[in-house]
Amino acid sequence: MADFIIKSKKKKDYTQFTARIETDVLENIRKVVKENNLSINEFINDSLKFALKNMKILENE
């Protein structure tokens, strides 16, 4: 029988927030998360952090 190992994670401050996500986008997120054994919350948080860090805003002319 395999050992049951608990890994402690650094506590993070989270806020519950509701948002609507397009159905096809959510399906893709669920697929990536399942295929890579990831946490959906961590995946979405990391994706949002990446998007914010790399975002460029086009100014209207």
C-alpha cells in the first residue's frame, strides 16, 4: 500500500469571487488541468498573474 503523504503548502490569502467564463474557455481549462494534474484555482491564478504581467494596452488614436 502506498504511503499517505501530506505536503504543507504556504498559506495564501484568497477571496471568493464569481465570474462568468465562456463555456469553451472553461472546457479548455478543465482539460489542461486534468491532463496535467493541476489545481484549477492555482492554474487560473497563475494564468491571470501572467496575463497582467505581460499585458500591453493599445491607446486609442
